[in-house]
Amino acid sequence: MIAPQSHYLILSGILFVLGMSGVLVRKNPLVMFMSIELMLNAANLAFVTFAYRFGAIEGQVVAFFVMTVAAAEVVVGLAIISSIFRVRANVDVDEVSSLKG
């Protein structure tokens, strides 16, 4: 038996709030990237749920593009984090602003 669509939307909202709190509270950039990925997956779950509800394929196509953007974001973000870690032994988000000059 398939769960009602409201359960999927509630789960999507909970995942989005957890991801948002992870971005706002944590200072480790890797945890922040994982939280952003959680938020993007929550949006994907909502898109796919609405696509199933209305019988349209557009929600699934948008979810595919969101996954593509998320993969590109991870590649660029991890490259930036590794280059900062190579210069400094610490990767604290508050100390990255001190690299200005």
C-alpha cells in the first residue's frame, strides 16, 4: 500500500527544516554541504510527489535537473574546501573571511 501524498510532503518539510538548521548552526563546511544536499533532496521529494499527484512529468524532470546542479555544487565546493585546507590546516567557516588579503 502506498502512503498518502501528505506524508511525503510532511517528510519533505521535515528534511528541509533539518537541512536548513544544519546550514545555520554548523560551522564545518562539509556538514554545511551535506545539509544543503539534504535541502535539495527534500525539494526533489516534493517535486516528485506533486508530479505523481498531478500525473505530469515536469516535476520529475525538474528533480533530475536539481540532482545535476547538486552534483556540480558538490564538485566545486569540495575543490574549494580542499584548496583552503591545503593553505591552512583549519577549515572553519568563520576564519575563511580572514583570507582576504
